[in-house]
Amino acid sequence: MGKDCGHKVPCGCKDTGLLTPPPCGDGVNCPDSNPCSETFNASCIYYTGEDIVCDETPVVNQDDTVAEALANIVNYFCQNSGEPVLAEGIQCPEQPIGGVSPAGTPFTEALQDVVTYFCGLITPPPIYQVYRANLVQEGGQDPFAYLFETTLNDQFQSGIPQPARFGVGEYVLALPFGFTPNTHVLVNHVGKKLGIVRAYYQDNNNIAIRTYTTAFVPSDDILDNTSIEIKVYPYPL
């Protein structure tokens, strides 16, 4: 339906486009006629209406040129997708091409990329406690432990835990309620003294250490640069 603009005939306001007369007049042949009577540079035409806003973000501003307005519209819908994006990618040393988050990633996604990246670098704490030492023993004396590492409770961490001798070739590393049935013990005897060394979980308070001659006879004076590793896992695992 035509808009009533005070005329009895269509006036071109959202009804029928108005026609311009031929550029050369009626009855005159114009072989090089131009169907567009005028051409304007988009940088010379200004938008004078109210700011055009999308989600509270101005897309076209009053007094923008048509060229600026068109560029703003294209940039907004092609690049922003409703939120700011990274102008440059997030890169960490020794990362492959693309880095942590590539350029053009929306900030909400980039934040998640960063969290995922750095969480992957964090090594979770072990589920066990550990004791590592080298053992030596001579004659009828108690063994001596050269402690490398322990994460067992404060009783061990407050000082160097030392095994005690209870008989020929019989020693015990004691820690009240420091062990569980899921305790794994490993020994490696590489010293100059020939012999056999065994170590095992005895109960929740003790780790037993036994030494023998090569004929499997209990004997002292075997431990020499003998490494021991105890891993205590929760029980039940």
C-alpha cells in the first residue's frame, strides 16, 4: 500500500520507484546513454541517523561515511561474533604452530584454552608416600641409612630414620602406623660385599630387612651401598 504524501499519485515512498526522464530527452537517440544518472563516492556520503547498536555495541555511528558504515558492519559480523577476539595468538615456548590459542579465538574460548594448557603441565601429586635411602652395616652394629628422600609422616621427616639390628642378619625399619598392606619394598644390592638382601612389609609398623651369605645363611656385614625404596599406598587402594 502506498504512503500518502499529499499527492494523488504514487510518490516513491515505499510504493513505486520514481522514474527519471531519458538523459537526452524524448525522441533523441542516445547510443551511449548511462542508466545511472549520477554516481557518488561512498566516502562522500554521510549517515546522519542515530547510532546503530547491536548488543550494546555500536556498529554504525552517526556521521560515519557509507564506506565506514559498510566496513564496520562487515567487520562486526565476520570477526566479533558477539564478543572480542584475540588479535594475535597465545604462544608458549616450544609449542607447535598455533600455540595455546590461535588468533581470532573469542576470549571466552581462549581463556579455556589457557586453563587446559596449563592444567596439562601440572603433574598431579603421587598417590603414594616414599622412602629412599642407601644402607650400610658392619659387624654387630645397627645399619646406617643415607637418606635420599622421604615423604612419610613427621616422625621420619623430623630426622633420619635408621633401621635397628635385632639379630644376625635381622634388621627392622620401624615407623608406628607408617605402613599399609599396600606397601611395596624394593632393594638393590650393588656393594662389594657378596650376599643376598631381602626387604619386605612386616606389618603396619615395621619393614623387615634380612641379609644372607650366598649360601643363604643369615649374616651381618652384607649391607654395603644397598639401596632401598619403600612406597606406601593407601589401603584399600
